[in-house]
Amino acid sequence: MKDEQQVFADFCTARKLKNSTRRNKVIEKFLAVEKHISALELYNELRKDGTAIGYSTVYRTLKLLAESGLAREVNFGNRETHFEHKFQHPHHDHLVCLVCGQTIEFKSPRLEKLQLQIARKNKFKPQAHNLVIYGQCAKCYRL
Amino acid sequence: MKDEQQVFADFCTARKLKNSTRRNKVIEKFLAVEKHISALELYNELRKDGTAIGYSTVYRTLKLLAESGLAREVNFGNRETHFEHKFQHPHHDHLVCLVCGQTIEFKSPRLEKLQLQIARKNKFKPQAHNLVIYGQCAKCYRL
DNA sequence: TTTGAAATTGACATTCATTTTCAAAATTGG
DNA sequence: CCAATTTTGAAAATGAATGTCAATTTCAAA
């Protein structure tokens, strides 16, 4: 079974990308972080660690990760794009608390099935979907 | 049964908003257009009709419409926010064709039910949701 | 090891939609 | 009509995404 490093290595070969220290740093950090993260956040994390790197490189590398299938871009209604792990991470969707901003991941096989039904009914060939449920998390609606 | 004009009138009273010709124009146009529309598009429509109005006013009025419950903001992954009718328009979601950009609306009572189940399981109080299914419409995947 | 074509980097600029600012104009209660 | 308040819109500010380009790095071939 190919691992994430291997997937990206193959992607680099196919795209004739050279090996790069900075890019490797970004990838390493991205893979080490559990939660979804924005380009700016990842950039700040790297700088905090003392890594000398420019924002552009972080941004471009995240885009590459998305293209290679290792990352998925998600956005929650605001304008900031977040990147989360995709490889061997079955698709999931998010609950977003409107009070504290917390996001909760959930998986729903039923939703996946429903997506197919809806698509079929509309003669549509689905490739991906994005469901965000907005509301209040347990902590926030008890206050 | 209150109609849209009445809903907005009540909203104005509550918010101590004065009556304004420009704003009324925006609302009239928004209510007359069937499909979702962006602030810029609505602005252009109004100008095309010869209405002297600034972009800011259109933008602000659309925001007010959203606050009053007459409009819903939707976005499809790109950066542009669209506004669509909400009042007495049961919630629906969208299929977006990645090839031609066409959007198809659909309603799914099952999805509504599923949202409640998912929320309950996560101790979450849902207020709204947004589902976008990306893929190819019939016209585009047959090519 | 040297070389040079190709890829990478990052500071900076640009784009683009959204949002704010503020002085002038419009509205409205008294 | 008057004064207080709200609205308007041109212009500026914002904020994230994306493009530019000269300097740097990589790497395969010499």
C-alpha cells in the first residue's frame, strides 16, 4: 500500500517536479497537523518553528498537495480556504458552531448514498460534495 | 399571511430604517429575479434599467434582505456570494456543473431529516446547512 | 566537478470581491 | 420648516488568492 510520501513522490515524477527542501518542510508540517489549516496558519506554524520560508511557497505547496490528492480544500462560508488530509481519510463533512467557531467532523454513509440518488434523479454525474451544517455546539447553546 | 413587502416593512420598523427610494428599487428587482444573483449582477441589472444607484447601496440592501430573512446567501466554492429568495421558498441545495457552471436546484426532505439526525448524534443544534454537489451535468458529460 | 536548462523561491504586485469611511443628500417626526 | 437621524455613493481599505520575475537551487549530462 502506497503511503502519503510515495503518492507525492509519484506526483512529482509525473509533473517533473524537482526535490525541494522548503516544499518538503511544508508537506511534513501539513501531514503532522491533524486538523484542517489555512495557508496562512500553516505559514505561521512553520515560521514559529524557525523555518525560513515565504508565504508563496506554502500556498503553492498546498495547491500541489490538493492536486496530488493528499489534501482537500474546504471552506466554511467565510472566504478563507482550509486544507485537510484526504489520503486514506474517508470523506467527511462538517458541523460549524456559529458562536465559538469550532468545527466538528462527521461521516455519514447515508449522505453519500443520498448524494448518488439526488444526482441520478437530476441526470448529474457527481464528483464531490461539500456539506456544512451551521448551528450551535453543545457548549454554546447551553450558555 | 404576510407577504415579502410586509416582512421587510416590519424589519425596517424594528431596525428604525427610513424609507428609501433606492433601497426599494433594489428590493423590487431582487424579488423580480427568479434565480440567485450576486451583488454585482444585481447592480448591473439595475443600471441597465437606467436606475441611478451605487454599488454600495445594492450591496448593503442585499445584506439587509439576508438579515430580514428574505434572502439567503449561497456560495459555490468560487469567491462570489450569491443571494437567492428565501421567504416562502423551502430550503433547497445545489448541483454545480464543473464544466459549464450551470447550477441545478434540488429539494431533499431526506437530507433535512438526515441533518437532524447527524446534529443530534453530535449534540449540535442545527440552524442551517449548505450542500453543494459538484460534478457534470447531463449536457457536459455526454460530450 | 562543472555546467546549464529547468524548476523553485519569495518579496512584491495585482486581482477581485467585500466591507468601511465620510461628507453630502434625503427622510421624517415635531 | 427645522433638527435629528438615516441613507447614499465615490473612494479607500481590507483580506485572501494568485501572478510576476529576478535570484537561487536542483540535477542530469558532459
